Amino acid sequence: MHTTLEMNLILQALFICFSLCISGASCFTLTSHRSPHPGVFLAATSDTPWNKDPNTMDRVTEISNGSLAELCDTTKRACFVVRPLIAAFYESLTASSISTKADSSAFTIADGILQYLLANYLFSGKKSNAKLFRAIVGEEECQVNIEQTPYTVNNMIVPPEYTELIDNTKREILLLSQEINTCDLYKNLTIFIDPIDGTKEFICGKGEDCTICIGFANENGQPVAGVVYRPLDLPWAPHLGPTWAVGAKSENYLDSYLDNSPRHRDDLLLTSTGTISPFLVALMQQLSYTRQKSGGAGNKMLMLLEGKGSAYIQDRGLSRWDTCAAQACLEAQGGILCKLTSFLSYSKEEGYTYLESQKNLDFEKGVANINPYNSRLPGQARNRAYDVMDVKVYSNLCGLLALPCHMNTVENKKKILEAAKSASKISAPAYD
């Protein structure tokens, strides 16, 4: 007999296959198929020419027990499990389920519950006292109670109509957690979780810009595997259902299911939907790029892989949980995600450091401007940061440059570097 989890996964697979048949989509071959050999899975990747190395178009990767690929596959399936819960919150979110954090950013009961399910059930759900991972770092600092009714997130009461769905999701996540076994590889990993990257968009009805971002970093703080998963339907392609990118470069592992409709252009700079810095305006002029507004860092990474953007360059603040999974997935696909400061000043592609810490491990004295989002102390004056204790531990203070595989060439990076240096003379990067 199939368990509830297995039946849900089977139904999801049937839905995807049916959708592809009726839509004629060609963006997906197959993912995570059981092989004839015990303990081994097979995964094939998207066949889109611009989101991978053309020399590995038909690459197939084995997923063996205790591997990064297996961990990613289990994590991706957990995203499928929580998808109905996220959709339920999204469709009926009310003011009583939303609050504001100290930095004035938005927070919902969905953020809190989803992070709790991942951190406390999926990655810590075994009955054994053995510690599975080095550390788990989540965006949300909140108190979640989904053990005794009424369920609560901080001081917000979870509407009782969600109780049964939450309980069912808990059970299925716990079943999945049993697949994550103790091993030396996992014990050295730090997990960075952004339960809903793009909370503002989630609240404002732009769910297609929201992603679940789960990144895994090694003992040196380097992203080695990641899952970026869009749980909500794309309005222009609802037949696709959820879309995602998963990868672990060291294991040659790729797994993606993306919206690869023909909108590929080489002159689009992905930016936030709000105001952008004068530096980015000048950079677009130097590159003759057009601005493509979109929400969510994880979503922008998927857009790069989908051919909907040529570059994602940012001189304003993000956080480690925004970029850990994104960097791992991009690198697995042949792209890059690095600090803008190192690229602009030294022509080096240095990534951020992803480790649990008490201070910011990538702080550069006098570079970042303090603002409500990166300041450790509320109400701190908007000055240059000269003391590491002035800024939040996991703030990305050095900007970023992200490129998909087809734009990650020596010639193109030289072009971007020259344009960025010219733009800096007009207006220096904000780093705020």
C-alpha cells in the first residue's frame, strides 16, 4: 500500500506529465527516477540550450545514498508537500495573519510555520538525538506553536480552518525526514532557509515572484547544493504548476523544471520592483540594457535560468538566506553569483561566506551604508559602517553579480566590468 506522501507525489508526477502532454511544453525531460539499482536514483535535466553547458546537454546523474543530490531531492519533495499549505495561506491571507518586523519588512504566519516545518521537522525530525547538520539558519526569528491548539505564530493566532492541513503536512514532512540519514557529509553542512522569499509579493498577490530557498554550505561556508522552488502557479502558464531549480555542482547534479517559453534576450537587467540606485541606472545606460522588474532574489535566479534576464546586479542589501541556494543552483548550471565589491575592485568572483556566526563574516570596513535592513541596532543613523558590530550578522553588504551560464563568459564579464567601472564614476554603488 502507498503512504499518503507517496500517493501525493504520484499524483503530482501524473499532473505534471498530463500538463506537459496537453501543452506541448518542451522544458522538461524527467527528474528523480528510480534506477534498477538499490539505493540509486537517476535525474535528467532541462533541455533548454541557454541554461546549461551545451557539452552536457544529455548528462544524467546518479543520486546515491548520503549524497548532496539525495538531500536536495528529499528537500524538493518537501517543497511539494508544503505547497498546498502555502497556497491555502496565499488565497486567504488576512490582516490578522500579517505583522511587521523590527526592520519594517513584512512577516506572515506562512513564513513562520513553513520555516518551522523545515527546520524542526524536515531537518531535525528524527527521533534520534544525533545532530544531522552543523547548523540551521533561518530568516525568521519567531515563536511558533503548531503542537497544541490554538496554533500560534508570535502573537498571531492561526485560524482554526488551517489546523487539519497543518497536521497533515507535519505528518508527511516527518515521513520525509526519515530519509535523511546521519553521515559525515551532512554533519558539516550549514543550512540557510528563506521560507518565503518575496513576502511582500506574497502579501500583494504576486505569488509567482515567491520562492522557497534552501541552501546547503560546506564547512568552509561555500554553497555546495541548493533548492529554489516556486510553489505558486505562474499566471501566464498555470499548466506548469510549481517550477524549480535544484543543483549540486560537485556531484554534477542538476534538476530543473522551468518556464522556458521563448522570451530569451541578452539585454535585460533584473532589478527589484521598487526604486533602484543611480549606479544601476548608469550601468544600464553603459550596457544598453533594459530594466526587467521582478520580485524576490530566488525568483530572479530562476528567471536567469529561464532566459528572462541577462544579469542580476544589485548594490543594495540582501541576506545570506536569499542567496545561498541561488548561488549553488546557478553554479550547478554553469552560472555565477559573487560579491559586486570583489568583482568591481579586483576582477575576482568571490562569494559570500555561509556559516552560522556571531558577526558578519564578509564585512568590509567603510563600504556599506547602514540602513534599517542591515543595521544591528534599530534607529541607527544612516552612516557608513566602520564597525562589524553595527551591521546584522547575515546581511549581504557587498552587493552581488549573478549571471546564467550563457552569459558567464570571459568576454561578457569583461564588458560588464568595464561598464560597471564607468557607471561608478557617474555614481558609486550604494551598498545599502
